[in-house]
Amino acid sequence: MKRSLLLVAALLFGTVLSAQDFDSAIKRWNDGPLTWDDFSLYSGGYPIISSMDYSWHGQQASYKTGNLKVIRMQTEGYMNPVASWVNPEYRNPETLRYQQVAFDHAELCRRQLQRELDGNVNGHTASELSQFYYSKADRFIARLREETDQGRDTAMVRFFQIQVQEQLDSLQEEGVEPGFRKGNWGFGMHLGYGNEFRLGGAAGYLRPLHGVHWGFDVSYKKVFFYWHMLLAGGGRTRQDFMHDGNLWQAGKGQGGGTMEFDLAVPVVDGPWLRVAPFAGAGFGFVSTVVGKDASGKDKSDGIGGFRFLAGLSIDLKYLRVLDISSRPVYYYGVPIGTSRSYSENSVRLLAYAARTSTDLPVGTSWSLNFGLVYNIHSWNLR
């Protein structure tokens, strides 16, 4: 069967054909069973009774199942009534059923092609995959033509019809989450709100801080590495005290922050939720204005020290995005591969306790820290 290079290009690049006559003329498989109105009348001569021109094309599209959005090359099967014909002498239900079986098998091959495009772990091109399934469909039609005598052996047509329908029923694709494998390495970042509430003796000197909590994640297989920071303000000194010869006056505003490195190992990591205990170390500080220097500018003093922490992060995954469209990636105009990725968008709750070694009179202090952030983490696919 003849297929133009334009159709292959449509499958490769997902272009939309601009000719409205084409869109209105073709008969899509999803439009329903074939009728003789889908064929021209033409006495092609014995031994050819009828001929159907079928094909498929594709364009980038998406669908959603649960919280997963799948972006892929979406294929569609159709037949071309302009190039399909039947000898008027054989314009009967038996011949039409024969052509319907051929069209159904072409749809089956399209679904198998779609499954290959969705998985495509070996990096085959869309052209290679489509040509393979075109050949498979053509071989079936040649066998169908021979073993059914072009539809005149109705028992054999029925035999092939049952076989093809069973395979179609078992290969449903829409609304199903495709199988995929994340790469070993992933990268993410988060941004939101965080605070720190001091406990014990430190609470008698320093009020809580609150501000921007942000940072990055790196994952390797099932382990996550967090690097997160708190840039905070809003605190106040609770009582007067001396530090390094500087007077921290009660009621003075404070600023501060933390920088921490943590190792997190999820105990739950499903489609909707990730729960990961984590532990790590870092640095924390707080500062305030203690007076003026010789030039009349504000003079600040800070208290800080190393800290150790442990806690729990909970990610509520409200959107996951699987991009298996295999869009080409270029480096200085040179194609270097295709883009296939998976990402998780989540709202993350962080809750952890920290122990910070600060100077006297505050001394070693404990604190409870909380964060509520927007997080996105992405992986390439294997």
C-alpha cells in the first residue's frame, strides 16, 4: 500500500497538516466501522476485488490519569477513501467485513507502535518503529487476502476477525499509566516558608525566627540529598545580655538563618506521597544591631555555630509529569538525542529538631524547625 513521505514526516515531527480537505476526507478508525461510502467504485479488474489505503500519523498530545500527566507522541490510524476502492461487482457485506478486519489489524499495529513509542528504552527513531509496524500490517493483509480469498471465505474472515478483536481488547492504552524507569540521578529545588522555634535556655534569650526556606535536592536511586537554607527575620531579643563585649538589648530585632546538608531515605514513595526521615549537619546563626561604629554606621553582632538535626519530610505529590514525546535535543544546532523525563511537583512539609552549639550565655540550644515549600524534582528516563 502506498504511503507518502508526508505521512512519515507527520509521525516524526508531529506536524499538523494544514489542508482541511485532508482532515475532512479521511476516515479515522475511531469514527466507527467502515461503510461502502468510504470506498470509491472502480473496476480494477480481476483478481483484485477491493483495495484499502490505510496509514497513521502523529502529533504531540497529552492525557491525564490520576495525578500523572503523560506527554507523548500520539498516533492516530485512518484510511483514505480517495485512494480506497471496490469493484462494484463485489460491493457486498462479505467484502466489507474482510476490509474491516484489515482495518482493525492496522489499528492493532498502531497501538503496538504507540506502546513502542511510549516505552522506547532503546532509543529507536519514530521512522524505524513505524516502518516495522507498517511491514507487520502489510504482511497480515497479504495473509488475510490469500487465506480468505479476498473475503469470499466467510468462515476464515470470521476466524481472523475474532483473533484481531481479542488482541485489540487486550491492548487498551488511553488512561493507563505507561511503564517507565527513572534514571539513577535526579535533581530538584524547593522554595517556601520556614521558621525556627528555640527550646530550653535559648528560648529565654531569643524569640522565634521566620522567613524564606529554599534549597536543592539531588537524588541517587532511592536516596535523597538535601541542601536547604533559611533566610529569616522577625525575631527579637527577650532580655539584655552581653556577648563578646556587646550588649544585646531586650526588644531589639534579630535576623538569622541556617544552611544544612541532609541525607534522606524514603520509607514511603508512591504515586501520591513520599515520606522520608532525614538527618544531617549544618550551620546556624542569629544577629542584631548592638550600636554604632566610629563612622556612625550600624554595628552588628552575631551568634552562630555548628548544628546537627534530624526530622521528617512529607511530600504530597499533586502533579507528576511524564514526558515521553522524545522531542529532539540540540547542542549548538547539532542533534544529540531526545528528551524523555519524569518530574514530581509536590507540597513538602519539613519538621525537624536541631541542636546548635552557640556561644555563651545562650550556649548549646535546641530548636524545632518547620518548613512548608513547593518542590519539583526531575529525572531523565532510562
